[in-house]
Amino acid sequence: MDLSHESTVGLIYSRSDLHQYLVELIHNDKTDYIHEGIGVAVFPTMEEALRSAQRRGAKCFFLCLDNTYDECGAEPATPHYNYLPIRPCRKH
């Protein structure tokens, strides 16, 4: 996942088997989750998660999937998530 652009990136995390989505926004090396009150906002559909991220300035989106190939003893540098582009950022 390339974060070398200036656009705000929305990472959509799917909570396994719960049909719930969380959103993390990344902009200028800063990250923050979308909150509802004092807790992290939970969205019932991916479309609602995308709309909320768009309202907060996100221009491109990735769905974060648990790395299904993780095994005990795997290299510690192996990323925990696979990032599936939903709407990739366009380079200008």
C-alpha cells in the first residue's frame, strides 16, 4: 500500500463474521479512527463506512483483510493485514 501521496487514505477494517466495519484515516503520517462519542464508530455496511470516510476527506480506500496465511513461527516482519484496493489513489 503506497502512502506517498497527499490524499487522505481510508482503511476499512472488517470485523470477522460480525458484518461490522471500522475506519482508520491516514493523512500526512497521522492516523486516527473515526469515533462515535468516546468510542470507535462501528458501521453496519462497507458503504456507510466509505461515506463516513469521504465526509472526513478520504479520497482513496483499502479494505484491510486478516492475513489468512499467517502461521505460527512466521517471520515477525510479515504484515498482519492484506490491503485490497477499493478505490486506489490516483497519482497526479
